[in-house]
Amino acid sequence: MKKLVSALGLSLWVSASVVAQVAPEISQAFSEVGLNAKAVANSVVPGLLQVQTDKGLFFISENKQFLLEGNIYDLKNKQLVNEQVMKSIRQTGVKEFDKSVIEFKAPDEKYVVHVFTDTSCGYCRKLHNEMAELNKLGITVRYLAFPRGGIQSPTADELQSIWCAKDPKQALTDAKAGKAIPQASCRNKVAQHYELGQSFGINGTPAIILPDGRLIPGYQPAQALLNTLSQPGA
């Protein structure tokens, strides 16, 4: 998450420059509720600061007394403030891990989506079963690991074995088909993928990140996903 501050600075929805360092009182306020504040900026809402944490985006009053969790809707522009802020953060975040994804590349690539996945997730398997159709439609899928049970769970161990397999693509396909995966170990980014997903506020799989940073929290059939990709971002 090294570029979170710069990503926030690039957002058109940040009304002032990003604070270079998280103030101690903000760090303390968030730590008291079990959150790690990563970056802080003025929000578009007067009197509120936006704070990127290890569990997603939050807001805090300038006097540090009130912490807000949830969506803020801009009535004038008819848009969610949270989503506009998070788009650039997601775009920057997933790109930093492109060397550690498991990629299913479309021969005639038109779109690239990043998908946080878990081998024990039924809808993740349903999505993966449509990989041939997704690729045929020009959609390249880049998988990141997101063990829903946490990084100490059996699923996390399985995901690490997949990422360390001689043929990760085949190992992932086998696992999603319910086959046993030989145990393997190596230096891998499974834990970092999981932390990245959590920082986006993701708590379920599949979670699909579109090229413009939009998040689809769940499964979409191949044709529906193509239709979503062809629509301009909200």
C-alpha cells in the first residue's frame, strides 16, 4: 500500500492536498476501535476528513470526536463519495500486485479485471467455470487471493500451495473443481493480497475490480460482466 497517499492525491474528489502523515491523534482514535489509519485527506464534506484504513474508507470529524462508517451520497452530483474516492485507490492497489496474480489471458484482450477469489467460495467456482467464455469475450482475468477465513485458515494454506505450484493456473482450476492440491511452499503474496482486499473494504468473494476502479461485490455471468465493462463508470 505504498502509493495510497499518492492515489488519494490523484482523486478528483479530494478537495485539498493529502496530509503527508497521519496525525497521532487520528492514529490513536482509529486504533481504539481496532483500525489502522493508513492515509488522511480532507473530504468533499465540510468538517470531515477521509481516512483510508486497513479495513476500508472511514470519515472522522475535524475535532476527532466523531467517526463515521458508511456511504456518503452527494445529492448534487448524484454519486457516492466513498466510491469516487476508492476508485483510484483500487486501481493503484491492484496494479502494484500484477506480478503476483494468476492470469487467465484473453486471446483478443479488450478488458482486464482483477478478481479476489477463494477456493471454498461457490460463486467463485461458478465464475471460474465461465473462464472460457470470459476469455472469448475479450476479458482477461487476473486473480488475487482472498481467504475469507483469514490468513491462518486452511483455505489460506490451500491458496498458498496454489500460488506456489509449478502450474498455478492448473492448480487453481483443479481446486475450484474440488480436487486436492499438493502442498507446496514458497515466497508468495497471498497474505498481502488479503490485506489489500481488506483495505478496499472487501469481506466476501468473488470481488471484481474493473479497469476504472469500480467494484462488483459478487458474481456476474460473463455476458453481464461484459455489459458492465462497456458502460461508463458511474
